Amino acid sequence: MSAEGNDNLVKVDDGKPFKVQVLVIGSGAGGATTAAVLAEAGFQVLVLEEGRRHDLTEYGARPVKAMPLLYRNSGMTPILGSVPIGYVEGRCMGGSTEINSGLWQRLSPEFCLRWKARYDLDAATPVELEPHFKWAEELLHVTTRPDNQPKSSQLFHKGAVQMGWSVHEVPRAAKECQNTNSCAAGCPKGAKQGMSRNLIPLAECHGAQFLTGAKVKLLLRKKGRVTGVLAEITRGDSTDLVRIDADFVVLSCGPSQTPALLRRSGIKLHIGDSFQIHPMIKVSALFDEDVDAERSVLPLLQVKEFWPDISLGGSFFSMGHLAMVLSDNWNENHRVMDNAKRMATYYVAARGTGKGSVRTALSGGMEAVIRYELSDTDVRNLSQGFARLGEMLFAAGAKKLYPSIQRLSSIDSQLDAVRWLDEPLPKSSLSLTTVHAFASCPMGERRERCAADSFGKIFGYENLFVNDASMLPDSPGTNPQATIMALARRNALHFASVHS
């Protein structure tokens, strides 16, 4: 049985366990970084990826094809709670880095201090993280856009200036972006630097091996160690249950799957008890002029005037995504689809402060059960952010706003928008989404609230590590990919120094 996309690299003989030095589970931002760093340091590395490897010819497809191909649960993973939230994450070689927008934001100094104070996280000051951010930014060609901003960004900028708010362009790992507007379906031009474009090839150059179609069912444990895993390996119509032994296991399955696997394997101390997100409200704006948002990259600007509690920015736009925003009040709004050329979609995001969890299904199934309860602070921040986004878009020239809020079919003026500065949006009407999740296995030296030490080693185990979004101590209020990669490299280099 050979690894798909890696000719003659991994072979598992039927009935015989395969042995590897370092087993990494997951190939997203954390897993690919771990594999590249450890393989370069001379470790024998095998990466298991549940999804498949895809080349550029398979990217950029319409959502009906792209989402089953690249997303977990075809992009329909629910976060349960009194306000259900739609959550999307990647399930393919490269993970969510293949389907995100490539936006890049470093962790702020304030949160470095916060994580030290609340979690006693060592070796994570801005100075200590600087070389790791710089390494990733050079490798991913992180830059700002050198040419003219798309119309949707220009309007966003105009509104922010009219309101007197600070606004800035968010750098991206998307050198020479060609405006295909295909970020969410994989970049068919290879401009967006998902892990399949850089870290995974780098890891393979240093000898790391990748096995796709590999779903890890269970971690095998013995006396404070993990001895290996049981994994289902699928090839075509055939699925085999395979045991893979390892000296060290690094979990990089993501903020939902990492805690689910740990709990499924009987490892539960502070695992999956502190799941956090950035809840988001989408708002589609109608202008007098053509915007052609479907024919350009998403708006690349953010208002951070109200950060860290509230961020305002631009959202991916397609006819399907517009229909989803309008669907909350479809009977009143379905004819708005005819005006799509004059529309763009934006968001308000809150730094989540509610309580979330990740558990395994009571039926014994393999899927994670994710819950999150909005706090009163979340609702207040979403309401005030919604008001401010509305004020700003009308200042930019919007004629009407269509929010993803049930029974609030449209906003017609700044006066209609500003009321939500003082009134909370009704929780029962909110249609929320998120693409940012983390903190389900927080790291730090405070054992009463952390699952792992400051370098990701799970407490109570000698050779089990976490190195993905789940390790972030709590919600950072910024796009998490940069922080995940910087911390993952720091952790991997520390591992190499200890175990070489």
C-alpha cells in the first residue's frame, strides 16, 4: 500500500505494524510546519492526512464540486448551541490553508503578555516569536497588494475614512494574485501559498513522507506513552485498518479533530473543554455603481479601531455565498440576486469570549461534537460591530444592507444601523458563521487550565504533542494562521533540540 502522491515512499505490509520515528497527524499549517522542521533536522517523519492530495487542475471548481473535495463535511460542520453556528475547515492535503484567503496577521504584543499572565506560556514574547514569523513570511511570500485595490476594497476604505477610523490592508500569502476569486475553492493559479505549495514540498525534499486517505481512529497508549495509532487507510473502494507504531506522535488535526481524537483515546484532562471561535455576521451591501465583487479577490482591508473585541473586514463573494446571506429572509430578498453586480459582502467578527467544548459522539462515532455558547459580551460586540459596519457602509455610498439576521431583512439608513450600538441583536435571529477556531487543547505551564506544556507536550505523556490551532491558549482576535505557524516552528525546533 503506497502513499498517494508519494511513489514508493510509504509501504504498509498487511498484518504487520509500520514503525516510524515521528508520526504527525494532519498536514495543515501546524502539521506541515512540524514535518518540514523535523525532517530538515534529520528525523524520520510520516504525516497522515485524512483528505486527499490535489493538484492545481482540481482547484478553482464551482462550490458544488469544490466543497466535497476540499472541506470537512462538504463545508457544513455545525457548532451546536442556543445559537447554531456554521463552521468550515479543510480536509485535504494542506488543510484549511488550501481554502482560506491567505490573510496574514501576527499575534499582537498584548496577547503575548496576556497568554503569559493567564497561562504562564513560556518563550512566546514578541522578540522570541520574531524569527519564526519572519521565517514563515519569507517562505510564504507574504506581502501587501502592489496594484490597485478591487472596487469592494475601495468602497470599504472610503467608508472607514468618512467615519474617521483607522483602516489598513491585511498582508496575504498570495504573491502575484491573479484575481480569480477562487480562494475558497483552492487557487487554480498557485498564487495563494497553501501548505501544498511550499511547506509540504519542502518537507518532502528533506525526506518526510505523506500518506493520504488516512483517518486515525485511536491512539495506542502504554504507561505514560503513546506507542502508535490505529488508522483506516482508504484506497479506492478498499479500506484497511492499519497499526502504525511511532516513537513520538504530534497531533495537528485541527481545533475540532485533535481534541476529539484525544478524548476518543481516553486522554481527557483539559482536552476539548475550552474551544473558542471568532463568531461572524455577514452583511451584503448594495451600491449604485458596479462592484463586480465576483470577478475580483475579496476586500483586503480591515478596520481595527475596535480591536481586539471587534474587527470589520471583507468577505468572499459569489452568487452562492450571496444567496446564503439572503436566505435568512429569502421571501423578502430573493429578487436582490438580480443586483449582484452592484453588491459586495463584508463581515463583523467578535473575539469570542463564550464557552465552547469538543466531545466525541455518544454513539461512538468518529465525528467531533462541537458546542459553543455565545456570551453576553459576544452578543454586545457583534451588535455594536454590526452597527458600526452599517454606519461605515452607508458612509461609503451603500443604498441598502442585507444582513444574515433572520427577521431583519434589510437596513435602509445609518439611523437604522446605529440603533444596534445600544440595543443587543436578538440571539434567536442570528445566523453566525466562523472560519477561525482554536484553544481546545491550550498550552502553558498552568496545569489547572492547560492541556499541554509551553511547547505542546501533553501533560502526563512523554512522547505526545499537539501543534496546531488547538494549542492556542484562547481567542487571539486576529487571523490565526501566522500565530499557528510561528508557534509550531518554535515548538518543533524545541523538540529537535531536546530529542536529537
